[in-house]
Amino acid sequence: GSEMCIRDRYYADAGDFSAAGAARIELLDALPTAIAELTVGHYDYQRGLLAGSTDTGAGTLLGAVDAQFSDGPWDLPENSNRYTGLLRYGQGDARNGWHLTGMGYGNEWNSTDQIPQRAVSSGALSRFGVLDDSNGGRTHRYSLSGSWQASAAQHDTRISAYAIDYGLNLFSNFTFLLDDPDRGDQFEQEDRRQVYGGQVQRNWFGTLGRFYTQHTLGLQLRFDDISSVGLFHTQAQRRLGTTRQDAVRQLSVSPYLENQTQWLPKLRTTLGLRGDFYHFDVDADNALNSGVAQDGLASPKVSVILGPWLDTEYYLSAGYGFHSNDARGTTIRVDPVSGDPTARVDALVRATGTEVGVRSARLAGLQTTLSAFLLDIDSELLFIGDAGNTEASRPSRRYGLEWTNYYTPLTWLSFDADFSFSRANFKDDDPAGRSIPGAVERVIALGATVHEWNGYFGSVRLRHFGPRALIENDSVRSSATTLVNAEAGYAFHSGVRLALTAFNLFDAEDSDIDYFYASRLSGEAADGVEDRHFHPVEPAQLRLTVTLSF
């Protein structure tokens, strides 16, 4: 089990890719009871979970194993086989103690990737069809992590470290017969890496004159040892040629400091400063693209919080963040396919954000937050639908409003409603246009939950994603996606729980994702056809879960 909280992007310990938000996941140390769970459902969905904890020696041992199998609704059965395991031992508590955690994950599957709209409209392909039935992948991730914390009245210290072994082989074909009419355009992405890292943080609590303060000093380290990151031309998962294959070593060193001060009963501030220093060492199969690159940024951050008045507080936050680019782009000289000279990218890209908002618990049972934000990024990372990767793009600006609400009128009943409206545009005047492909402009999430009422529990949730531009000039747009899921169940006094879950309750024929680019089907012109390509949401389906607590 785990607990997750949203971590404010304006805290100094939030680093790479945190400019738009961050999350912190904390594992539970123990479960209230052991559980055994079995789920079955449409499309040969099967899942089994066994988890529990026990006092062992001076500490607690927590373990869990999870296996999931599914074919999905696709014409080509997904044949997904996913295994997850966790073993955790610890002593003490969140203030004084230590924990050691091992986790493992493995999966293998067949893929039904996005398909061209023209093939579905003509009847040549169903919504759940596939054009290359050899697409798929396999991956694993194993990790070992540890943490130690010690607290006193005036200070505390927290140390954590981790090691990860990761592997991926992913086979995709998004353009079909455009580049190689005879053997097809399937390509393989390979990633083999070990990741090592850790964090040390020291907090001091006290006063500055008559003001309460907390000082934080921390250091984060991460080293990626990538033995192979490659792109290969394949046919039926057999390698025909190497587009690019490199070894990469990437080191980041990130010190940070932060001060929180309560200046007045209704005025407090958080001031942070973060430094990030990156070192890239790329060993490319083409010596011209090998090399070493380094970059560093300093990121100040500040938040001012006023209140509360009538259980309502107001805040203003501003600061810098960043995202890192692919290490290979920092040393590249020539395109790996054409051999033409190509420009390098910056290793670290600056982001600047501002947010102003109000949080209130004035009405009984209601927690609500309304905020307005502005985010500038010096170079947008853009996902390329026909290549399956990201590339550095133009400078961008995002702005919008977010309104989140959580209401509990009764102890057993709650409602939540989240609304987000935003605009995302490139900031320069490139004639291609200013819209950012794929940037969602409207997101709505609504839910009602019965937590437990005389043994009954259940929920209904709606998630809506508004239309979005698919190309820069906004002349092609996606449709909206709206899904409703529901659950109903009963908890018996014997410790048995039955739950029936309905996904896509109203069987909406919407898309998970849409792209617009050129692809070529058999018999089409050599330069292909520009078309909308989509991956459909799964149709309506039911799953039954039986959970035994013991």
C-alpha cells in the first residue's frame, strides 16, 4: 500500500520536470489486516493480490505480490502478463527509525497502437484493429531503497538511497509502409540502465528573534549508467538495421536550501534556492555524436501565505524550475539517419512559473481551492506521434485556472469536483503556427463516493478531457473524451468484500489519444496520406472483485 500527496512545485526539493507540479509517494509501514484479493472481468481480465504485514523482531515486515493478466478488447489479444512484488522491513516510526524496501515489476505484451482514421472509416479496420500484429514490448524494473530518520526537539535528519535496474524493449510501427514499403516501418526502442541515487536533508526548528522558523539544507544525487539506449529498424521484432545505439552516463548533483518563517500570526513565507548541476557523457556508435556536456542552473522560489481569515487563506508563489533534455541531443553533431549536420540542444531548459490562489474551509465539510497560474518554458518538449519519441521544440507559455473541491456532508458520503481550464501556445512567431499539439485545454473530474453505509460502499466518477489542437496552426483538432466509471459493493462482517466495477459505463466511443501526421497503407501514394491517428478508449466492461481480510 502507499499514500500519495501533491508536492508544491515551489518547494526547493522539487527538481527536474517539477515546474508543472510534483507528487510524493510514501509507502505504508504496515497494513491493518492481511488481504487476499481476486478480480475477474471482461476480455479475460484476471488479477490476484496477496498482501500483509507482521511484527518481526523489533520491527515490521510488509510484503505484497500482484499478478495481472489481460487480453483487452483488441482484435489482436494484448496477452499482457504483469507481475509486481514488494518486500519492506523497518523499525521505528516516521520521526526515528529506518526502512529497507525491495520492489520488482515485469510485464510483456502485444500492442495495438494508434491507427489511421481513414482505415476505420473505409471499413478496412475496426476501432480495435491493428495494422502490424508484431508490435509489443517487454520491460522490467527492480529496485532496492533504504531510508533513515532521526529527530530531536530542535532538528531532524533524513537520509535515503536507492538503486534501480531497468530494461525496456518496445516495438512500434506508427507510419506502416511510409519509409520502407517492402518491410514496413516498425522500429525498436531499447533502454538498459542502472540508476543510483539518494538524498540527505537536515531541518532546524527554532526562532529568529520572535519569529518561528524552519531552515532546511539538502542534497540530492542521481547517476544513470545507461549501457544501451538504441533505436533499430525491425520487422516482426527482428532487427534489420541500427538507426542509433549509444551508451550514456548522466550525473546530477542538486543542493538546496529553504527557509520557512511565520512573520505574523497571519503572514508566513517560504523562500527556497536550488542548484542543479548535470554532467553528460555520451559514447555514440557514430564518433561524431560522442562527447561530454555539462550544464547548471540556480532556481530561486518564493511563496507568501496570508491568513487564515474565516478559515480562508491566500497565497502567491513564484519561482524557477527546469527540465532536462535527452543527453544524446547535447552532444549530437550529425543526424543519425541522414548524416546531415544538426543543432545541439541545451542540457537544462529554464521554466518560470507564477501562481496566485485562495484556499478555504469556511463552509462546513467543504475544502476548496481556486488558483490562477502562468508557466513559461524556454523550450517545449514535444511528443512526436509518428516517431514515438520527444524532441526539443520552441519556447512556450501556459496559463489558466484550476478549481478543486472536496465536500463531505456526511461521514459516509463525499463529493469531489475539479476543473482546469488552460491555454498553451508557442511564444515565437514561427509560420507553422502557435498552438502546441496535444495540449489539453479543459479537464473536468467529478465524483461521488459512499465510503461505507450499513456495509454498502460505492462511487461514480466522470472524467472529461476537452478537445485539443493536433497541429500547430490549430486547423485540425481532436474531439473531447468523456468517460464515466462506477463501483458498487458490500462489506460483510466476516471480512469479505464484494465489489462490481463498471468502466466506461455509457460505452463512449472516444479516443485515449489523437495525433495528426502522414502514414502510408498498402496501395497508397509513396508520400503517404496526412490523417488523424487515434487509440480508442476501451469499451464498456465489468469487473468483479472479491477481497478477504484476515
